[in-house]
Amino acid sequence: MTLNDLLIAKSIAPEKVLVLRHRPPESELNKVIPWLAAEKPDVFNAYQQTH
């Protein structure tokens, strides 16, 4: 079972969900995360893959 399976089971469209593994401590960066995920998914994914 995946997260998408759970979302669909609860009638939530997976494409409307943004999942963050971690949040940046910088408030300005925090504000642009949704834009980054939508407009620059490759950069967003690279950020999310680092710890």
C-alpha cells in the first residue's frame, strides 16, 4: 500500500497533496516550497533527497 492508495481510499486527489520530508528552518525558503514543488519539481526533489 502506498500513500496514494490511502489518499484515494479517503477520496483525496493525490495530485492535490504536497508531502514534505522535512521543512527548511529559513522562513523565506519555507514560503516558496509549494511554488518550488509545482514549478521546479526536479529542484524540489533534489532538496527533499538531502538531509
